[in-house]
Amino acid sequence: MDFKFTRNLLPGMFLDYDCVIIPGLGGFVCNGRSAWYDEENEEMVPPSRDVIFNPNLIHNDGLLAQEIMRARDLSYSEAMKHVEDEASSMVRQLKEGKPVEIARVGRLYSGEDGVTRFLPDSELVRVLRSFGHARIPLAKLVENKAIPIYTPLGVKIARAAAVIALPIALGGAWMLSDSSNSSTRLSVFPTFNTEAIVSTFMPSEGSVLFNSPDEELVEEIEIEYAPEEVEILPIQINFLIIGGAFSIEENAMKLAETLKIEGFNPTHHYQTHNNLNLVAMGEFETESSAREALEKARKKGRTASWLKRL
């Protein structure tokens, strides 16, 4: 069988949807990865997507039938007929021990343990790995440190003496060049026939410059310390553990009630791009904590649960 609908529609659906289910056969789960920096090769790696196959996702969510309806302008019942025909043919081939080849998608085969496995097509891997983008060389910036220059001690002393002597020489030259007969200034370099007169000045008691020994000038400065406000940042949700995806909201609510009885804390998430109602069994900030919770959920019997990256 040619599997024309799955062959033509699945590659494009892998770019738009996180989970695509073939009823009775299994589901293709797409895990996205954001762009990241490869420190070893000093390159910026573009975003990518990985496609894995989960044979436990066999319940029909209507997503593949909706894509056939849009592509061929068919009714839902007619589209479901095509989905069921191709899905039943795939299941029959796998039970007979024959691999299922889907052009531009990959190869489905039954392992020695009877579990269906998926080997993606090389072209599909290339497209999803980088979405057609190449790696960007991006070397780290090297911090330039200032190298101190050694200066001999004699040079430092000579420079300091020059700085001190320059204003003194300029001030003395100005005093000697003054033509006034004032005797209240003492020249720095007086001539031999000039009598130096040093004047004194004492402020009166009534002057504002005079303060008695008993008086003290104290300036009080009041400093107000405002308490530092600490901003509490909310925890960012980056990963979800999905227990089920439904096109009918009522079915999603039934699963949520069941998960509550089993001890989980389910939450509802609606996807506008594919009109699916996702039932999450947990919300997590880091991938490590999400994968740890996923393993615990599967041990409790939720083997069809899967990880979704936001």
C-alpha cells in the first residue's frame, strides 16, 4: 500500500504539532529544542526537533483526519475512512513481520520483543535537526588585561619635584613683575635691597569668622534608610508531562478527574494551532525534574505519558 495520506501529510505535521497519532498503531511525538551554544566547537547551534515513536498512543485524537479534510475537502467520516484503511494496513504488515516504509517519513518495524520501533528518514532528520539553518561560528571574547609599566624610583621623584616646582616658580615670577608698592606681600624670590614686611591679621570678636572656644559647630545629618525591596520572581514553566491530548474537551476533563483520583495534580492546556486539549500531569521549570517525574508517572501505570517542551 502506498500510504499516500500519511506520506504526504506527516512531514509537514511534524513541524506544526507536538504529537501526531495514527489510530490503532501509535503516535509520533515531536520534542523541540531551543538554540544553544556548543562550547567545545565554539558554535551557535540552531533550534531543532526530534521525532520519536510511542506505540502506546493508539487512541484517535482526530488530528490526522482533520488534515485530510483540509487537504481533500472531505467530510470527517470520509477522512476517517482513509485514516483507518492506512492504519489497519500498517498494523497487518507489522504483525506479519514486514517493515512499513513511509516515504519522506521513515521506517516502522517490529523488534524481537514485539514492540514497534521507528527509524526516521535521513531527509526528515536533516530538516528537523536545524530547520535548514547552519551552525554559526561564535568564538568567546578574550578579556584583555592591562600590563603595568615599571617606572624607576628616580624618575618618579624627578616628576614629583617638577610638579611642585612649577607653580612656585610661576607665582614668584608674577610677584616680582608686580609694579605696585604694596608691602603686605612677601616675594618668593625677593631682591637683596627689598625689605620684607610680613603683615598679620586677627579677626575681631564681633566678626562672623570668630568663634569662642566654648562654641562648637556641629552639623547633624539625618540619613534615612529605606528597606530594600526584594523582588520575588515567579517560577517559569518550561516543561509539561502530558497524560493525554483530546480534540473533545469533555474527554480531557474525564482524564483529569481520573488523574486526581490517582494522586496527580492535573492541569488543562488548550492549543490554538491544532485545537487540542492537553491534560498535563505536572508542570516543571527544568528538564531534569520533568524527566524524573515522567519516569515516576510511567512506573505508576501511565505508560502513554510524554514530555512536552514549551
